[in-house]
Amino acid sequence: ASRKRDLFELDYLFIPININNFHWTLVCVEMKKQIIHYYDSFLQKNDVCLENIKEFFVERSPTILKEKWRNCTFNYQVDIPTQTDGYNCGVFVL
């Protein structure tokens, strides 16, 4: 029997993001701390993506957490491996 889990009880949520059927990036959400980390092997920023994820959590969070999610932190990871080719982003996300 499967058991439903509350999204807001998780410690971390990993979300692979595909950009224009061309590039993969990764979002890691620290659920308890309301921090959204963005990993991109091209070291690009994606404010629209992070704002959309933030709004998802604001809309679906329990009332007691809504303000925390409205004020969540975005963290663009820059001390990470990068790629110089056009095809290793999938390996990077894995």
C-alpha cells in the first residue's frame, strides 16, 4: 500500500528543469529552510524559473508557512563543475 507524503514535510525536493528542449539544470529546494538552490553547468541565472517555483510553494503552503515562502532565499550555485560542450548538462544534473 502506498502512503501519501506531505510535500512540506520533506527535507529536500530535487527538480530537474529542461530549458527550451536544449539544456538541463537542477533546482534543489531546502523545504524546512525555504531556500531554493539553482544549479546550472553554464552558470546562467533563471529568475523566472525560481519565481515560478516560489509562487508554487506560496500558493500551496499551509497558512503558517506562506510568509516564509514569500520571503524565501534564492541561491545561485557558482562553485560547481561547468561544461564547455553542448551535451553534458544531463550528466551534470544526474
